[in-house]
Amino acid sequence: MEDNVLALAGGVGGAKLVLGLARILPPEALVIAVNTGDDECFHGLHVSPDLDTVMYTLAGLANPETGWGLSGDTFIALSMLERYNVSTWFRLGDRDLATHIRRTQMLRQGCTLSQVTAELCHCLGVAQMVVPMSDDSVRTVVGTEAGELPMQQYFVQHHSEPKVVSIRYEGAATAQPAPGLLEGLARASTLVFCPSNPFLSLGPILAIPGVRERLQRFQGFRVAVSPIVGGMALRGPAAKIMAELGYEASSIAVARQYVGLCDTFWIDHQDAHLAPAIAQLGMKPMVGPIVMTSEADKVALARRILGLEDE
Ligand code: GDP
Ligand code: CA
């Protein structure tokens, strides 16, 4: 029987593994449910950073250096906005802006974010089903010593510097999972927790009522890849935030977030000594290279976590 995969993803770490999965699975066998807790309105436009990172990656358009935006994009519109004294700390390239214009147009016409995402993906030649976690507004708000900050202000404007004391997902309590997430889950034989930030990327998805319970009941194969290697995040503030929230910055603390949701947990060779502690959480620890630099790394890790022969 063919493996149908539902992957839960944030932006950069998520998109890397998703690209590997996309290279080895038929497009109809892969659904990616993406965090929208980072969505924000800039210049009147609805920006969905994580959806776009996944979409641009699968379309072969992503900028590998930044982890956001389109490769080779220019910033002429933004420099014109600067002349109008508009604040432009959130960088949006000219071509990227077109995506946000089209998304906002369609949302104003009454389309759901799921419908918009399907249309954008279709136009960019992305054959996999990329779905937002919800069509309802969920916003990650970071409580810091300097007060509460919406996710993008914390992450981009303040460079993740203020000390984090809490995280909440505004709107999550009344949000519904997107139809595509539920459909993907119903069809899936495998559930993949991508190596995304457990609090800022997968946390919002798990906060949507009903999602956690459905993942607990899921009968298939459930596998996660740690976003932490050797006590450090490979990119972004995951380790810093975990430490500030009082968790140890290690794969174990990530695994603890997925107890009851996931059965197999991949850690890096460097962290092999953590395997017994992960086993104690009731998960099967798997040790291997989980740092993805080249496309070959992404494909190899995707094959390995699905239990496909690699050597
Ligand atoms: P964001 O929305 O762009 O922050 O994206 P994610 O939450 O999906 O990804 C951020 C996480 O990805 C960070 O915690 C990184 O440590 C992790 N990450 C980035 N590259 C890799 C990689 O090659 N391997 C693994 N295992 N994790 C990675
Ligand atoms: Ca993100």
C-alpha cells in the first residue's frame, strides 16, 4: 500500500524536510499542514511567512540564503515606501509582494486561506497539497520582559532579543482546523513532525481545538525530527526561547512536547547519549544525521524517517 504522509511544518526547518519528502513521494501522497501563527498584515497585505517558505521551497523559488522570500528578488517597492516614511523593518521583495497582493485580493473576495493557498500553489506549479493549519486567524503572541509582542515584531524587528516569559496563541481556542489538515490526517498512514520550532511553529498547530486529540488517536506511524542538535537550534531562537521558558535546550525537551502524539523521535549523532531519556518518554529514539544542508541530505533524511532503504 502506498504511504500517505501528513507533515506538520513551520518555515525553514519544516520546508527542508518537506522538500526531501516531496522528492520521494508522489505529489498526491503528501499533505503539508503549515503554521499560520506568524501571519501578519503589512502595508494592508496579508503575509503568511511559513506558508510562503514551504510554497516557494516546493516551487524551487525560495531564497536559500535568507530562508524567506524569493531567490533573486529586488526591493524597489520597499525603498519607495521608505521615501513615504513607511517603516520597512519587515523585508518584502517586489515579486514576493505580488504573492501578498494576490492573497489579500482573494481573501477580500471571500476565499478562505486554504483556497488562496491552493490557487497560489497551483499557479507556481506546486503539486503537493499545502494547507494552512486553520482558515481562522491564530496569532502567536510572545510575552517578553519588554511586554507582549506579536511574533514578527519579536522575531524580525527585535531580532528575538527580548527575554521570553510566555507564549500564547491568540484566537486558537475558537479556531477550527483547516479542512485540508483533517483530510490529510484521515488519508495519512504516516504523520511527520518536521524539525520546526516546537513552541513557535508546531505549538500553534497543536493548540487548535481537536488537533491534539486527533493526533493522539492517529493509528498510523508517527515520527518527529528534532530541531535541536547538540543543545543548539540550527537556526533561529528555538534554544534561546526554550531556556528562557525554563526548559532545557535539548532534544529531550522537544520530545517531551510530543509525548502521546509521536512514537519515533530522530536525534542527531551528536545527541546519541540522549536516546535512553527519549526512550523513557515512551518514544523510540532513532539516531542519525539530521542536519540538512544539501538537497541530498534532505532526501536521505526523508527516506530514513519513512523507513525506506537508503544504502
Ligand atoms: P521558522 O518558521 O522559519 O522558524 O521555521 P521552523 O520552525 O520550521 O524551523 C526552525 C527550526 O528548524 C530551528 O529550530 C532549527 O534548529 C531547525 N532546523 C533548521 N535547519 C535544520 C536542519 O537542517 N535539521 C534539523 N534537524 N533542524 C533544522
Ligand atoms: Ca515561522
